[in-house]
Amino acid sequence: MGNRMTEVAESAAHMGLFAALPVTAEATTSRVVVNNPLLRVVVFAFDTGELLTDHSSPRAVVVQLIDGAIRFTSGGTEHTMAPGDVIYLAPGETHSLVADAPSHLSLVMVDQQG
């Protein structure tokens, strides 16, 4: 695991992510698990009260809450996420979040084609 660039045609398995990325008191941590020219997958761990302020990505983004509780704001609308919930963000969409409980979140950024 890490920020190492991988080939699109290179398969990979990343096991034990929660053990490698536990929720840490008063912190937000992340681990890049896939990084290639088409997509980037990042797993985040947030403690209660941790937040990400307004930001955007030039890539399309798919966010899925794995565990915990997060309030995710995009397009001026706040969404209360429960485990399993998915949010899609168009490229350039401004978004932010606040963790209401210790949480793990998966983020997939996909480059636009063509």
C-alpha cells in the first residue's frame, strides 16, 4: 500500500485496512490503496468531530461510508450518511464533511475520459 503509482492492468488486493488505519483520537488519517492513471482509491479514518472543509476535485468522486456516521455536504445540501451510503460528485463539485462518530470512509476518484 502507499502512494506508489500502479499500472491500470495491474491487479491488487489490500487486506486488513482497518487494522492498518484505525480511528485515532482527535485525528483524520488516510491511506492510498490504489493509485493509477485512471483512478485513485483512498480510505479515511475520522474521529468524532473531525472535518474536512470545503474543497473540490477535478476528478469525478464516489464516496462510500463504511462505518460510523458522517454529515456530508455537497451542492449546498447536507446528507446524513449511514454505513453503506454512497454519494457521487461530478468533477469540480465543492464538498465538505463532519464525522459525528468514529468513521471509515472510502473515496474513489476517477479521471474523465476523452
